[in-house]
Amino acid sequence: MDILQVIEPLVCTQRVEGLRDSSLRVLRDVNGKIQVAVDPIGVRPGNWVYTASGSAARYAAGDFRVLTDLTIAGLIDFWDTDPGQ
Amino acid sequence: MDILQVIEPLVCTQRVEGLRDSSLRVLRDVNGKIQVAVDPIGVRPGNWVYTASGSAARYAAGDFRVLTDLTIAGLIDFWDTDPGQ
Amino acid sequence: MDILQVIEPLVCTQRVEGLRDSSLRVLRDVNGKIQVAVDPIGVRPGNWVYTASGSAARYAAGDFRVLTDLTIAGLIDFWDTDPGQ
Amino acid sequence: MDILQVIEPLVCTQRVEGLRDSSLRVLRDVNGKIQVAVDPIGVRPGNWVYTASGSAARYAAGDFRVLTDLTIAGLIDFWDTDPGQ
Amino acid sequence: MDILQVIEPLVCTQRVEGLRDSSLRVLRDVNGKIQVAVDPIGVRPGNWVYTASGSAARYAAGDFRVLTDLTIAGLIDFWDTDPGQ
């Protein structure tokens, strides 16, 4: 599972039916790479989260029929961007 | 899910049966990496979209028997290539 | 799905039973990265193809019991290595 | 399967139900990339482990309903960070 | 499927039950990246092999209950590290 920071909601009025009414968030990793994830928890911009990908993402969305490949799985209580150093 | 820009349709007369008559689009990410996705929505060159990969891509294609590993899942209303900065 | 160029057949006399008698091709992307794919179409060195990965690759091989994670899904009619520029 | 070093436990009080009460560990590869994995073995910071990803990760967690995409599969007895050189 | 070179066996006395008694090998790609794979064939250090990943890896292990995400699928008869150049 990857550790990513929440940037903003993703506004997207036209999407495939399979995503239903799930909330989408734009996330960024420490190298600046951007991804989109389903948010079943309700996170805010600036939060650090970890995400489940692949088939686990569909189940983590709370409804396995949600057609995501990335879902926020948890909110990290505290995150130092350079752990263990 | 990744955020990609639509470049052009992919013309491909010889393909495996499993892709059926699905429309294919060439997409490019912010670093210039090129990928091919099934388009169940009908997007145009220049649009920014986000994509579902893996087994979710097959379901997102509207017919899980479509043998894709990448499907356009939504059209982003507005996309700034450098979000949150 | 990724866009790759066919380099050569892969000669491999000792393999797991699950690959059966499928034809294997060595492919290379624009950055020089090498991969091996099952070829259900019959492509030639120099051809540009796009590939399906993951579980879609097994189905695209025409027999889902073929234990591949990458299968050639289509032959691209014409490919400019720098699209949309 | 990837070889990673254990950095620290991940403290995370708010998470999706699908992760149940599994222990989470922050891991780092030789290039410094950080990931989060479920730990069904009980490893300590500094240990080198190898991990199973994808659907195998769910089964390796000991309960396939645990919604992880990365699980520690084994503890390496001895690991030289530059093998075979 | 990726092409990798066998480096050495992986000694690992403590592992999850799901890996059973499968033999593990440390592999390295042309860029030096290290991975661990199940070996159902019996390869030796220095051999070049190609590997199946994802769910195909579990089936390629000869017993789909083996919880691997990477399995050696074949031994390459001859491999030039710079093909097609």
C-alpha cells in the first residue's frame, strides 16, 4: 500500500456508471506523482493516507462493484515524510 | 487511477477477438508516457481523463468480457497540470 | 495497454506447463525496456503492437489457462513513436 | 516479490473496516521508496523481508478478506543489500 | 513477462504458510533491480529466465494456492542482454 497526501477533490460530472456516486480525491506521492482514489473515509486536503490498489481497492470502497483501482484505506495519524532517517 | 490526456484514436484493424468493437484512445501522462485505453464515454483529443486499470478496467468497459487493462473511467471537468502547487 | 515494438521470437525449450505451446515474442518500449508476451496474432519483428496485461492477458491469449501476464492484443496499422507532437 | 526493510509500525486509528485489526508496517526498498504492508509474522524494525503483492497479498494475510495489496510473506535470514556482486 | 537473471537461492526459514515449501530465487533485471520469485523449474545462478506476475504467478507455481506474485515461467536458451541492437 502506498502513502499519499490528499490534494483536492476531483470534480468530474461525466463518468462511467461503475463508479456510482463515490467521492474522488486527487492524491500526490512524495515525488509529486498524481493519482486519483475513491475516498470511503472522508479525508481533507493535506491529510496523509495509505491506499489499497488492484482488486483490493474495489472491496475497500465498501461496495465491490465500485470500479476503482485505488481506494483510500486509512488516515495516518502522523506522518513524517522522511521516516526512519 | 491515473490522470491522462487524450491524444488521438488508435487505428488498429487486426486485434484479438476479446477487444470486440471497443473504441481505443492513445493517452499520455504529464511525463509523456503513452498508453492505450478503451473509451466507453466518447472523449476528444485534448481532454483530460482518469483511467481504471487491472480487473476494474474490464468492468468499466461496460462489458466485462472486453479484454482491456485500461479503461477511461471519467472526463475531468477542469484540469490544471500542476494541482495544489 | 502499452505500445511496444516486436524485436524477435523468444526461444525457450524449458518452460512451465501452463504456457502450453503459445508463441512468445520479445518486445521493447520506446525507452528500451524489454518484455516477453504471448502472441496469439502472428506478428513480425519491427511491428508495433499494443498489449494487455494482468488477468486480461490470460483471456486475450485465447485460452484463459495460458499462464501469461502480457499478451499482444492488436497490431497497430501505423505508429509514429512521438504521437501528438 | 520485493525485498524491503522494515522501518516502523504505522499508527493509524481511522481505517476502512476491510483491514480489520491487522498490524501495519512501513517498509523501504533499497532506493528509499516507502510502502505499507500487513504483517502476519511479527517483524521488527531493521528486518529485511520479502512481500507478496496483488491478490496474493490478501491470501497471505491469513484471511483473504483483509483488504491489503501488500503483505509480508517471509523474514529473510540474512540479507546483503548488494547480492551477487 | 519480464526477463531476469538468477542470482542465488533465498534462505528464509520464517515465512507465511501460503508459500508452502516452494523454492525461492533472487533475480535481478538488467538495471540491477532485485526481486524474489518461486522456482518450479529448477534454475541455477547465472541463468536467464522470464517470469509471470500477478495471478498468473500463482497458477504457474503448479499449485494455485502458493501465495506468490512472481514465478519463473521458463528458462531462456540463450539471452543477449542487448537484443535487437
